[in-house]
Amino acid sequence: MAYWIETGIPARLAIMPRPNGGRYLEDEMRALQREGAGVLVSLLTPEEEIELDLQDERAACSAYGLSPHLPCAPHADSRDPRAASLGRGDLSRRQGVEHFSC
């Protein structure tokens, strides 16, 4: 489930907990597509992707018309995410939907 955030710019932004992996991954991507997401940005580290069975996230995104940006700015849990810059300028220039997962 996505939580949509008012941004004050033309793009839409949502955050969500990480998707369920493995056999549930396609269902998760289908649900994001139905909600209107267009881009998925992950903050998971490669090690977390393996641990959570999300190695096929890029392929699942593409299969449902989502543009995957994986990993965008990975950071380990319990670390300060401000160390990873996401670049607000990139978001403000983009028309459409942005979706962040972590």
C-alpha cells in the first residue's frame, strides 16, 4: 500500500514499506500499477534485496510498466538516510508519478 504525499509540484510522490518478495512480487507490482505509480525507487542495499527475495524487482517493475530505479540511494536500516541524496531537482523536473520504496 502506498501513502501519497502532497508535494506542491506537478509530480506525485508516494512512500511505502518494501514490497513482499518472491512469489508475491508480481502481485505487489500489479497493485502499484493500479494505484497509478510510474517509477519505483528503492533505498534497499543489494544485501537487503537478496535477504528479502527482491532480486527480480527490476524485471517485475518492467513487466507492469513501472520504471525501476534500483537501487537509487541504498542505505542500511538504522542508518541516517540523509547521507543518501535523492536530488529534489530531479523530482521537480519530472512530470508524472514518483514512487519510493524502502
